[in-house]
Amino acid sequence: MKNVISGFSKLTKEQKIDWLCDYYSNNPEESKSLLNRYNNSDPDVQKIHDEFIENTLSNYYMPFAIAPNFLIDQKVYAIPMAIEESSVVAAAAKAAKFWLNRGGFKTEVVQTEKVGQIHLIYSDNPLTLKDFFESHRHELLDSAAEITKNMQARGGGILDMKLVDKTAQLEGYFQIHMCFETLDAMGANFINSCLEQIAKTFETLAEQQACFERHKPKIVMSILSNYVPNCLVRAKVSCPVEELKENDINGQEFAENFLTALQIAHAEPYRAVTHNKGIMNGIDAVVIATGNDFRAVEAGVHAYAAKNGSYQSLTHAKIEKGNFHFWIELPLALGTVGGLTKLHPLVRLAMGILGNPNAKELMKITAVAGLAQNFAAVKSLVTTGIQKGHMKMHLLNILNGFGATTEEKNQLIAHFKNETVSNAAVQKALEELRK
Ligand code: MEV
């Protein structure tokens, strides 16, 4: 197997690219030139990118855009979004404009608690373990003092630590469940360091206990949880139902249809997944633009959507006393310090555009992006249908795919103003134009 290699990470970047292109590319020269082209022209900036991960060959890029006019708690934001999907930013900007004239978005951070767990197995009397844990609680916590010192000085740190008996779920399974306040840091490294230190102390102390002579508790692993139901943010919009009237849309009818669409997304998981996917279009775009961990956010958000035992909408709506109310509630563990925030130039820029928010403010802005996205999607779905707006935005991708010139693009954009866009229709129109 010639294409198996050891010591790959030790090669220089050029050697890695050569090796890759020789074994895995049909056109090595073109692949090399592509990988080289997307390396940053500033070697210092590129070096930082190279050191984010192992085996960096180039940079993977995505569009970086702005959705302006977001009135959030009386402050206007232009929200940076990194996303490849055609209509997402346009939809966000449209929703922002819609709510700008109707009071804007109101937000609230409900809680900011993060979680980490030390998972262990103990197959003897649970009371022995509980006694040991309680009598050594202070030593366990004190052993992490060096790690928590700075966080604590800023008002964060370990909030709670308890031993949980999970033997009903799994034989011998216990956990030390810990809650943390990590302030403006997402907190993964802080939490994992605390957990590992406490687990180590636990093992050392347990080693010396006569009560564990027969059976020793065995630490299996120590890791934060990305399920953060107590790191919660809410964002909402509301207005009199008649103010939902727009062009030929009747406010009352729109509000009722919107509500029914939301009820369906609460009742039907197939719809709820797509409904929430639309929300994540907005959330992920902001999370990525601000250098946060979108996998952690995704995992935590979807678990939250299933907290009632079936997967449901993250947004809610009601009509009350002639007013339409629409809101989102979701867990978001975000950071505005640490991670890539200072290292990635576009993340720095994005944070600057947002006025260098703290973590709570970023939670609010991100939740609003999700709510706006969902409003735009459901509004389209219950009125014009989604394809009209989406395909209008996608038209340029189709034209670029057919290699259309600027002149051809301009003519066909005009042509499709009142025509339905589809791949076949664009191909046909382009062929006609070229005749
Ligand atoms: C597409 O990326 C997102 C939507 O499907 C969301 C939804 O159906 O609500 C339009």
C-alpha cells in the first residue's frame, strides 16, 4: 500500500502537499496550485492558521457576509454570518428589516451554567462511595484551586459538585456531576482541566482508603457536557396582529397560518427537524463567523429540542389580545475570549463589528439570528412557498455553474424576475440567449 505513510505530520507543508497530490490527485499540478493559492499571502497570518490544527495544507473558505438592521434591545447591529447557502443572509436581512419597524427583538439570558462530569464505576455498597465523596468534598475541590483561581477572581468557577447514583441506568455507574460558570469563555478547556484534576485527586484519595480494599471505584472518563440546558437564552418579537399585514398579506390570516405551522413543528418531528435546521442556518452562521464551536452548539441545541421526549420546534408563537408573539428559547454555550477569538483575523473583525460583545450579549445576538431566520422561513412557507426566494438567490449559482458571462447574468436576472427559476429553465433560457 504505497499511499500509507508514517510520520506525515513531521513533513513540511510543501512535502505534505507533494505527497498528497502525487497519491490522491488526478491533476497534481492543478491541485498543488489550488492549495497554494488559498494559503494566506501574509506568512505570519498563515502560520497562525497552520497551527490551529495538524497537517494544515491550505485554508478552506466560505462567504463572510453581514445582515444589517437588527434592532436588538434598542441597539442596532449588523450581524456577521459565515455561510454558503444562497438565501440565508438575504432572509435574515429581510426579517431584520421587517422587525426594525415593529419594535425589534427583545432578549434575555436566563442562565449561564455549564456542566462537566466524571464518570465512574463502583460495584460495592453505594453508601461507602457516598460517604467517601462527602468526607473528601473539600479536598477534591481544593485540588482544582490553582486552575480555578483566575476564573474565580473574575466571578466564575465551580458552582456545584455532587455524586449521582446512575446504577438504575447502568450497573455500577456513578458520576460526579459538576456545574461551572465560565463567564466570557466557552469554557471547554477550563472545565476539562478541573474535571481531570479532581478525578486524579479522587483516585489518589481512594487508593488510601481501607473501605475500598475489596472494590475500588474506577474512573472511566472526565469530560464536559455539551448539553447545557441551564445555559439558556430567549429572544422574542411581538406586534399587533394587524401590523403583520404586508403587501397582499392579511395580518390575521398570516398570524393564524404562522401559528399552525409552529404547531405542526411541535407535533411532528419530521417537520421539527427541518424547522430547526432553518433556525440553525442563522445560529451556525453567527457561531462560525465569531469563531465558536458549532458542533458543540448543534449537539446541545438538538438535545434541548428533544428534552420533552420527542423532537420539537425551538421556536414558539401565540396570539394574545390581538398581539402576535414569536420567540425562541435555546441553550448556547458561546465564548468571546479564548479559542480562535484573538487569532482568526475575520473572527476578530466579526467581534469588532458586533462591538466586542461579552458572552451573554453574543448569546442574545445569536439567538436573534436564529429567530429571524425561522421567521423568514416560516413566513415564506405559509405565503409564497420557499422556492421563490431561494431560487432567486440560487439563480446566480446556477448561472455561474453554466459559465454565464456578466452580460448574460444581467439579462437572465431580468428575465427571471417574473419567471420560476429551475435548473432546466435557466439552462434553456441561457441556450436561447446564446443562439
Ligand atoms: C432551508 O435551508 C431551511 C428551510 O427548510 C427551513 C424551514 O423549512 O423552516 C427553509
